Amino acid sequence: MKIARVFAHRVELPLHEGSYKWSGGKSVSVFDSTIVGVETDTGTVGYGEVCPLGPFYLPAYAEGVRAGLRELAPHLLGMDPRELSKLNGRMDAALKGHPYVKSGIDMACWDLLGQATGLPVCVLLGGRFGESVRLYRAISQESPQQMAEKVAGYRQQGYTRFQLKVGGDPDVDIERIRAVRGMLDPTDRLVADANTGWTQHEAMRVVRGVRDVDVYIEQPCLSYEECLAVRRHTDHPFILDENIDCLEMLLRGRSDLAMDVVNLKISKLGGLTKTRQVRDLCVSLGIAMTLEDSWGGDITTAAIAHLAHSTPVEYRFTATDFNSYVTVSTAKGAPRRENGFMAASQAPGLGIEPDLAVLGRRVVDVA
């Protein structure tokens, strides 16, 4: 089996809620997603997806995915897509950095490996732990009352994990955290995710202002050093996300006792292969994880489900179902939320079948 073609489609993913807002006034109303296809000389096709959260979140942007694929794909023709370590080595040699560009190819090759072996990707990633995966719901930044009302609505859908988008005015953020926590059950989990939005002194004010509240603090500041300083002045459980972008940063964070939970995004790390490496090390070190990606639709959600379902339950803090946030379905067979949980497909590979009518024309085609 050899790679004969790499292609991609561009798909717009509008949001059910109209827009998604987080720190610093950032917002997105329609996500620009790239569906990546890897076709072999046997005619088999595997699929992946890359959907950056706009160009102002991480060093990644939607058109960069397509430009990177045009640069990278010629170096992969003729390779066996099932040899994933070899494939990733070739990608890293051919294109320095830009892990998000490589993520969709790597994901598609895991889909091909699953189809070739007749096994679901979660089995190939280590096995299926538990019957389902608990989900969290991200709550777009609005007024304290509006955010509390949205959380109440999503609790009715079975969610018990909530990620509040804070990182704005510290006084308002304290109100947001208190308003939402006040209407949750003691067993519900609440995360205040600043997405790097506070300065160090603002973060210190917030953690002092909610000292008596049961809440996790996620990525309060831009730099690792600032986050570590805040961590050392609070007894709240602490999550790092944007700073954990490679294996080395995970090891540094562990050495400094900088976090209790890490947020692993597939495209931030460069694909399922490298995310699995970080995931397995987290399991060995006893670090809990949120398993997800920057954004996406059905194919990204399928990949998240397989990654999360192959993670031991005791280290699986939560995961997300991005396809429930958007109005467009791009593939059949993707996981669907049921009472706040989802499950990875039992079918070979990712278990999805792209809807070619929705995908439209190819915007990248290298053979």
C-alpha cells in the first residue's frame, strides 16, 4: 500500500449559537475547516480534518493548512501510510515546524491503518476503555447571567463538565465563575478557561476572588512562567493548554508541578501519532487530560472520540464533541452526543464516510 494522492476540501462550519467568543474580544462565527484525504494505490482513502480556531489563537490559520499541504504532499507520495513513525519522520524533515499542517495527513493515515487491519482507531491506539466518553461544553464569553442560563440549558442535555470562557475584566470574570458555580451540583466540574487572556496580576485577583469556589483554573496567562507563578499562589486545580505544545513542555510542566490536568489538542501537537506519545506519557506520570482539538466537525470529532476512548478512564478528565456546535455535517458515522457522552465507532478506521456533496470541489490535489 503506497500513497498515490493527497487532496483537500475547504468546508465552512457555521455555529448553532451564531458566534463563539473568548478572551481579548476574539470571536468566530463561521469556522474554516480543511478536510484532508490520503488516497493509496489500492484505491483506499483515509480522511482527516484540521480546523484552526481563527488565526489569532495558536500559530495556525486555515489557509496555512492548504498551503502547507501543497508543500508537504509531494514528499509523501510512494510512502506506506501504515508506517506512521516513518511517515511522521518524513513530514518533519520535509517541513520544519507547522505541526497543524501535518495533523490532517497523520489522522488520515490512522484511518487508512484501521481500514487495512479491519480495526477501529481506538483499538490501534491502545484499546477501548469504558463504554463511552464524558463530554464538556464550552460556554462562549457573555454576561454572567447569560452564561449561567446557557449552562443550565446544557445541563438538561446531560453535560456535567463546563468550560467557561473568561479572560476578560477580572471583576466580571469573578461574577461569571460565581454565577455558574452557584447553579451546579457539587459533582459537576467547572473550568474557568482564560485562554491566556489575563495578565499575571489580573489572574492573581481572580483566583483570590474565587478562593472559596470549586473551580479549575485553565491557562490564565500567555507565558508558561506567568502561569506557573499563578499556580504557586492558588490551591485551585490547575490546567495548562496553550503552553503544552510538545513533549518537552509537558516534561517541564511535570518537573515544575505546574498543572494537575493538561489539554491535548490533536492539531496543536501535530496529529494522532504525536498526541498519543504525549497521552501515554501523561498516563505514566499520572496526569489527567482533556482530549480534543482546536475545532472541527464530524471527522475531528471522530478522531477525538477514538483518542479519548483509548485513554484509561481515570486519566480522562473530559473530551469534546465539536460536531454538536456546528450546523453542517460533513460525514456519516461520526459520534453523536447522547446525554453528555459519546462513543468511538466500532467500524474500521475512524468509522466515518465523508459526504462528498457537502465537501465540494478539491482545493488541493497532489498526485
